[in-house]
Amino acid sequence: MTVTRVTTVCDLHDLPATQVLALFANQDLSPSEYYDHLLSHIQRWEPYLHALCAFDPQQVREQALASTQRWSQGRPQGLLDGLPVTIKELIATKGDVNGLGCAATVAVPEPDDAPPAARMREQGAIILGKTTVPDFGMLSSGLSSLHGLTRNPWNLNNNPGGSSAGAAAAAAAGYGPLHIGTDIGGSIRLPAAWCGLVGFKPTLGRIPIDPYYTGRCAGPMTRNVDDCALMMRYLTRPDARDATSLPPLACDWGVSSQSVQGLKIGLILDPGVGFEPCAQVLAAVHEAARLFERHGAQVRAAAPVMNRTLLRGLDQFWRVRQWSQLQSMSAQRLGQVLPYIREWAEDAQTLTALQTMEGFNQTFEIRRRAAALFSEFDLLLSPTNQVSAFPAYWASPTNDPALPFEHIAFTVPWNMGEQPALSINCGFTDQGMPIGLQLVGPRFADHWLLQVAKAYETWRGPLSNWPRPPTT
């Protein structure tokens, strides 16, 4: 089978959210007409991608009909009325089972929407479906004991990354314009980069989330910066369930190109630990940095944040955290957990309490190092991913539970340091796979970072070669 390409944006599923809303408002397109097309498009893709779970086309059609009636009466429910949005499985949606990507999970419907889902529904968005994750969201992979295998639409032999695997695959394949992922070490940005998207991990607490945890954020995954900013306008609204949440920013989240004249930019090309970035990734990021220079920024090399001690500490702490969830399972249920996750987590039994605490303390050292960079620089640039692709059936880019996090050295510092970080496409490999550029701003500078990303997107130009369903 082959994946075809088009060179012009001409299909409804390729339209950005802002344009779809304008068509609804002008009654040039009804939500029902839009969903007739979109669901047909998804049906062509989904047998190959397996990006969705908790997907009910009939329920979606009924919601689209209700939205069509509201728009025809000039009374939309909210400013996103009728727009489709997918929600990562780890984010609770009322009435749906949150399987955590794991076959061992007890199936219990969620009683309420988590904050990101609630904010979308309040504005009239239609939850198209939940998107797949690997077991417990602890892999950068589309491999799951519950859902099977989610593939990358750019090349079905490749992995979309994770843990927001289904969200990334759905966005790249055109399952509507708006998608929400979560990120604790790179789980929005890594798959966004491997799938050619804009993936935004905001400052910790900018988007309320439940449950909250050290470094855990929700964020948009879209094809462009404008749609990302549109989602931020609503996702950032308060929710008391998140005790780490920040006061809303006093802005409307509209984005225009931000001047970079005179900015001091640090370019991080050495991850400090793990995989060395491949040559084509480095070349694309270098070219992006030159674009910033040509527009007046001062770019110079910056030192890596991570090293082996820091990464090992995180690994040990996360193993213990995962084993605390698994150790009470019966032997039968434990046997249903993805073997890679089970083998990785079981090693926690050999760690002492002191080693676990020392591992957790590395989060504070990472935070200190991340903050120190912003005493020198206004903005940081780096590759998002160290590797350009890996096989679809692998559980991680190493496929080795003894070395599970060799690929997150560019992304995880900003979860621990709490800075906003965004991945945006900056080119393609000679195999046609997307390459991600990561932009990192100071804590709380979320809106500013989106404006800088908008400037880069404008210089780069729009992407028009999105993948199309396979032909057999």
C-alpha cells in the first residue's frame, strides 16, 4: 500500500478551525455537511491508523445536527460550536471508560469531564472521539496492550510516537483541526514532531488538568499556530480541581508575528545524554536558526540541561511510581500489561527508598539548570526529537526497557522546569518524515512564545503535503 499526497489544500478535512467556523457562521457550510465528509474521510484512514477509541459516529452525527440547527437560527452554543475535537484517552470524558491504554485496566465509566474536555464542551465543540495511548501513557509509542498499534500517517511502517499517539496520528491524517494531548516528558511535542504538527506544552498550570502531577500538562496539537492559539483561549479558563493552576492571562490569545529583532537565542544541539541527533535533524534545525538570525536575532550555542545522572534519576523515580500502580494487581491482570512496561516497572523492586528519593530530587536539579539558561537567553531552540523515525511496532525509540528515555533529553527539562515549549515542523528527511523544531520560552510567557512560533511559521510557509489515506 502507498500513502498519497496532494499539493493544495482543497478538502474540508484540511481546513483550519478558524476557516470552518467562518463557513458555519456564514452558512456556507453546515456542521452536518462537514461531518458527512469528515466521517467518510476517517473511515478511509482508521483501519490503517487505529488512532481513535470511544468513537461513536452516530452520536457525532446527532450532535452535528443539533449544531446545524443552532447555527441556522443564529444561536450557536459557544464560539467553537460544531467544531470537532479529539481528546486523549488519559483525559476523562463523562460516560467514557478511561482505559489508560492498558488491557489490565478495570472498565469504569468516568463520572465527569476533566477540565480540558469540559472547556471544549462549554464552547459547543463536538468531541469526535478519544485518542489512543500506550499503557499508562508511559511510552513514546503507539503500541498499547489495549488498543494494539497506532501508526504514523506519513509512513505506516513508522511509529507516531507518544504518549499522545492517537492525537498526533489523527491530526496529521485530518480527523478535524483540533486535538488535545498531555505531556509529562515530551508526550505532546515528540509525536507532534514525528507527525509534522504544532504541539504546545504550556507553562505548568496554564491549562487546568485533573489529575495533576509533577510536570504534567495538557495542550493543543494542531496543524498550525492559529488553531493552537484558538484552543488556548478556552483551555486556559479556571478550574478549581487543579490546585497547581495559574490565574488566566489577561489576553485574548490572538497571535500575530512577533518581532525577534535583538532577541538573545540559545541553540541547544547537544542533548547531553541519550541518542545523538541525526544529521538531517541537525541540518533542518540549523536552517531554522539561520532564519531567526536573518530576522535580527542573536543566536549562539547553549549547553544541554540533561546528563546521565539526571536522566537515570528520573527513570528510577518513574519506575517506582509506575510499580506503585501495578504491584497490587493480581497475577492475571499484571500479565495483561504490555511486557515492555511490566519489565521496566518491575525493576523498581530492586530500588531502595533512598534511591527513589534521590531520583525524585533530580527534578529540582533539572529545574535549576533550566531556569539558569533564561538568565542568558530570551528564547531557546533545539531539535524536538533526536531521531527522525522508528519502527511502528517498537515500544520506544530504543525498544529497550533498560534504556527507555534516551530520546527525551531535549523535551523533558521543560516539564520539570515548567517553561512553555512548542514543537513546529521545520523540514523533512530524505525519506519524507517530518522534523520538529522546539521553541522554549521563559515561564509564564506562553502567549509570547506562540507569537514567536507564528513568526517562524510565517517565514517557513504553510505545509500543504499532508498525507492521504492509503491506496491498495
